[in-house]
Amino acid sequence: MIRVGVNGYGTIGKRVADAVAAQADMELVGVTKASPDYGVEAAARRGYDLYAAVEDRTDEFAAAGVDLAGAIGDLLDAVDVVVDCAPSGVGERNAPVYEAHDTKAVFQGGEDAAVADASFNARGRFEAARGADSVRVVSCNTTALSRLLAPLDETYGVEKARVTLVRRGGDPNETDRGPINDIVPDPATVPSHHGPDVNEILPDVTVDTAALKAPVTGMHTHSVNVTLETDPDPAAVRDLLADESRIFLVPEGAGIDGAGALKEYAADAGRPRGDLWENCVWEESISVTGRDLYLFQNVHQEADVVPENVDAIRAMASDVDAAESVARTNETLGVGLDSRLADGELVRTELPADD
Amino acid sequence: MIRVGVNGYGTIGKRVADAVAAQADMELVGVTKASPDYGVEAAARRGYDLYAAVEDRTDEFAAAGVDLAGAIGDLLDAVDVVVDCAPSGVGERNAPVYEAHDTKAVFQGGEDAAVADASFNARGRFEAARGADSVRVVSCNTTALSRLLAPLDETYGVEKARVTLVRRGGDPNETDRGPINDIVPDPATVPSHHGPDVNEILPDVTVDTAALKAPVTGMHTHSVNVTLETDPDPAAVRDLLADESRIFLVPEGAGIDGAGALKEYAADAGRPRGDLWENCVWEESISVTGRDLYLFQNVHQEADVVPENVDAIRAMASDVDAAESVARTNETLGVGLDSRLADGELVRTELPADD
């Protein structure tokens, strides 16, 4: 049983906490919050023990009527692994604290790669985290690009990938973010950090990325071009991607025309918080001219790294192998959407990860 | 056991179907769709029998591999009550079909009041629907205004209410709606239809409404002024509203600052689809100058009429009284959010409806 704490019960942390709590081989010891806002209710409702993220802020919680199990140091002493879900950049400041408590740590992609011993994606970079003291789960966009490029590179060879990322401006609850009426080059220099970050996972893949920011909150959208080393057949590419357990092919002709409908689809499927843990590749966008493959994919920035965090914990603190970890994580969370009706019955488009 | 069909398994219909299926005294016989888009998967996943909304379109479903239990006529013959959740204006065209099949019908607020024998809100207009052949559940905005004005009128007397409705441009999956960067008077004339529509529920309350449309998809926002006949105390108004089972007081100081955080709060609470069935009144907005009461409330346009539809069915087709129906609906759906931590435990701010 791996004892796990989540430091920062926010957008990512609350999802990671639920995912960890669902694993038979993990125990969620507790979660932290920096202040007693509405997130403490969610934690209380689920029966999670709450700790103050900052040692000297426990009074604030008491004033709000919130019982604490302790502060961050108490949590670190009680766990094998802490998942750092603090805001970008705060993780780096937390790193020495984790070291001082001799606690293994999983960081998020908002931190620089240097924060951890290894960058992590379950698809191809699982063993690099084996037994490490610290790993960094790469960002939502890098996770999605790695999941897509790995099977393409294995099957066809990637000569070069060129990707435009149209990123959401902020999460749905971030009222202070922009833009509100613009599409902003962000950064205006090419490549954005995403290309080099993919190389932390897939060092031999050549990829350039250009990033924009748009006035939406639901999902990121990638316009992907991959020049392959051998001629791809669009139907074979479709089948290749359909076989990936963390890629969801948005069914052609289902009337799903944007992030709004995609998230409604997820909610209809009973997903907690309408989360889409998979890359969402628009099936009808898969197109080929010569060796050039094109497609659009959507990325749910709040959700796609969640199963990766669970696998990262196993890679660091158990001897479970990649295929078994991914299969367990997928099964417990329900990764892999049912899709397509055949004779009135739902069938899965994806195979289990361990097939 | 009341046998119920839902004609139009879309934004409202899918929610009404789930709500009906959760009632011990109702049987959901089936739902209809006009075309085999992604909604058919949601129906199949829940095991709901699917019917074609249009008699001569069954071939389209067969071509998509979707099994049908029949077409709309078959459904109407099998149910006691049909809930019409067709797009605005289509309900009026459906009305003669329901009459021809001698099937009681619940219409939505997008239809003109003349479509049905009575307009309906469980708060104060339950008995008007008793045994009727057709009722119209008033629109999401009118529902919310009626829920708010009824207790104020009963307790203080309403001299006049003046409300500005800043409405969402479209639902999250409606990619073809606007505005995208404007706030549009809609209509530019005052009053909007909402004031007169409130009078279908509360005929003696004087209310003027002015309506705008904004580039958001999450919720409507109402800026409410009510001149009362007697001096209100803000704390007493707060308690009055907190006692209403279908009003949720957004807790002051919880860090919930807009519709995004409100819907995240609902998702955190495990609400299906993140639905907010209650008026969401911002506690700290409740203000008084003289006899003038001011407050902001948010309205989840996809959700707030859902419990009203369930109650409308009972009013038409059973002898259950209003308090008992509201209590049953609230209990089965989970209306009435837990809120506020006291000694680390969640407590409800609302009393059950039948207290």
C-alpha cells in the first residue's frame, strides 16, 4: 500500500486525490489547502483529511470553522509520496521541503524540468521514473503530444512534427485570466516550450510547436501536422490511434462539433466533473497528403494528466510495470470512452491498454 | 405508477429523463430523438428505450446502427404524460399530436403560455395544474424569479420588483449562438417577456424586467431590486431565502466569484453534469436601503426547471400535494446543497421543503 498525500487541493489536486483514492494499492492520507475556500467542502464531503499547506496559516482555518488534521509537515511525515499540485512555480519552492522530510515527490508540468530527477509520461517514459525520488508529470499539452507522437513514431517514424497549440486562456473558475477578445501569440517566439518539453519524453522526435492563447476555458485545441518517414494510410492511422487507451477518437457524424459538446458528451457518460482524461482526436480530421499527416485534437487541461500522476506514483514507489499500472489506472477511473453503437449496443473503440 | 415519456432528448430532456427515472412513483417509458447524434449513446448507456421524434425518420436511425423501440406515436400510446422538451416553438406544433393521442403533456417555457391549460411553478402554482391535460413549466428565468418573489411577497409584500436579466448567449454545446463580443439588449424594449410571464405564476406581483444577452454559456445572472411594502432586515431576508429549498445561498467568503466557480462547486459536490437546480443567490449581495432590497442571483439555464417538470407531472397525474411532491423530488435528486462547515462538519443551509 503506497501512502500518498496531495499538496494543493485545487483544479488538478482534487482530481488526483479522487484518482488516488480509487486505487486499491494506494491510500490517500490527506490533502492540503492554502486557504479555507470552497474546496474544503469538497474535501470534507469525501472524508479526506485536510492539512494546512502553509505551516503558520492554521488559524485561518480555525476561524472558518474548518478542522485540520495538521499542517504540511505532518502530512509529509505520514506519506511515501507527495503529489505537488501547487500553482506553477510554487512546486520548485516546495522541493527542498519534500527533501528535508525525505518524501518522494511528483511535480506538475508547470515546473521546470530541472525540479525533478525525471520527466514522466506513462506512454514510453514509465521506467525512467522507476524508484526516482522526484518526477515531473509533463504539462497537459506535452502529455497529449507525447501520447500522439509515440505510436506514430513507433509505427511510421516521425521525420518532423509541426504543431500549433491554440490554448485556453484559463480554467472555468479563473475569472481573472485573459484574453477576453483576442488570440494572443504566447509566446510570440517559436518554438514554444512544448516542443522541447516533448523531447524530455521522446528525445529522438523532431517537433516544432507554436502556441497561441484564445478566449475559451473548456479545452486546448491542437492543429497537428506530422511528416512521417513512410507513407501513412488514413484508415490505418485511425486504427493505430483507436488502439491507444488514452486517445479517444471523437466519432465522425456524432454531431460533436467543439469543446462544449465534447464535455457534454463526457458528462452524459457519467464522467466525474465531465472530465476527459484522453486526448480527443477528431476522427474526421485525420487526413493525409503524401507523407504529411494532419489532424485536430482537443485536450482537457484539467484532466488529462490525472491518470499520468497515478502511474507516476506507481513507477516511483512500487515494482508494478507500465502496462499493468496503466491498465489498473484506466480500469479504476474508467479511462477509454464507450463509443459507437452497433446493433443498438455501445462498443468501445479502444482496446484495453494491456492488450 | 405514472408512465412518462420525454419527447426530445436534448439539453432539458436528458435531465428530465434522469429525474423521472429516479422517482419511485414514475416509470420512464422512453425518450425520443429527432436524429441519431451523440445523445443516443447517453440514452443507450442508461438503458432508456429510444423512439424517433419524427414518424418518417426511422431509416436514419437504422442507418446509424441505432435500434428504436418505435416512433413518437408508439410512445404517446404507452404513457400517461409526455414531457415536451422539443426546441422552442416546436412544442406548439406537437400539441395537437398529444391531444390526438389523448396524452397529458408538460411543455417548456419556450412555448407561449397559450399552449397549455396552466403555467406551472411548484412554489405557489402547483394546484393550478391539478388534473390539467396540459401545463407549461415556465422558463428558467421566470422559474427563478417566481421562486424568489413568492416568499418575499408573502413575508413583506412586494410593492414593485425591477430586474435586469443578463442572459447567457447559448448553452455550452451551442457553437452557433452569439453574441461573441457584445452585450445585446434582447429585446431592446422593456419589459421583456419575463415580467408578464412571472404574472402567469404570481398574478398580483408588479414586476418590470429588462433583458440583455452576454457572451457566456454557463449561467444567467439577475440583478434584482425589490421595493417591499415593509422594511426588510437583511439578515431576516437571508434567513427567509435560506429556508427556501430551491434557493441556494452562495456562501460569503467561500471564494465563489462567478458562474465558473459555482459550477465547479456543483461538480465538486458530485452533482450529475454539475447541475445547479436551485437559484444561486450571492449571500453577500443581499443589501437593503430603506424598503429597497437588492441582490444578485445566478440561474443555471440547463437545470433549474428540471425539478419543476417532475412536480408538474405529479400535479397533473396524481393526488400528491405540493409539499409532498417537492419533498420527494428534492430528496431523490439531492436538491438543497450542503454548505458551510461547522466544527468541520457540513451542514445544510436549507430546510427540507415540507418543514
